[in-house]
Amino acid sequence: MRISKKHLFVLFALYQYLREANKQFQKAPLTVSVSKIVFIELLKKLKLADKSERALYKNLEVLEKKKLLQYENRFLKPTKRGLKLYKKMLEEFEPYFHLMHTIKGNVAKLTRKAQTFFKQENI
């Protein structure tokens, strides 16, 4: 199954959104689903996608045809195949996320001495 990077990005964004949204309902027998328009508006609002709304709809339709997500009762829902691919991507990216999180804000603490220099303009 060949999937383009733009489709993988949309898939990852959707599943990550659903994962974070479902965290608040862990103790309740509830699950979150989102409509296409709400998800597209979220991507546009967060400036995660510079595509038109129509292009994002097309991306979601391609993912639906490949059975990586399900469009049921006007809501996007995960599928087993989509979850499997999302988990695979998460495993690939996790070391990078961990590195970014570890270094962020701890640069001074991680090294014994950091050397500073005045910035030089490129000539």
C-alpha cells in the first residue's frame, strides 16, 4: 500500500488529534470523533496545512478509500488498518519527539559549560 507524504501527514494529524481529544474521556465510556469540516478548520487554524479546503477533503477521501479512516454518520473514525499505520509512524518518530522534548529548555543543564560568541554578519 503506497501512501504519499501529504496523506501520511493528514492521517497522522487526525489520529494524533483523536488521541489527545480522547485523553479527557479515559475514565468514561466515551470516545471522540470529528467531522471533516471541523478537522479541516483545525488544520487551517493551526497553520498545519497550506492547502485549500478542497485539497484537504480530497486527501481525506483518499485515506477513506484506502481504508485508513472511516467516514460514518458525518464523522471521521479510525480503522484498524489506520491505527496500525499510525502506531508504526509513532514508533518511527518517537525517538525524535523524545530528543526534542529532552533538549527543549534544558540546553544549559545538559552541558557543563556552553561557550557563547558574538554573532558575526556574513560578508
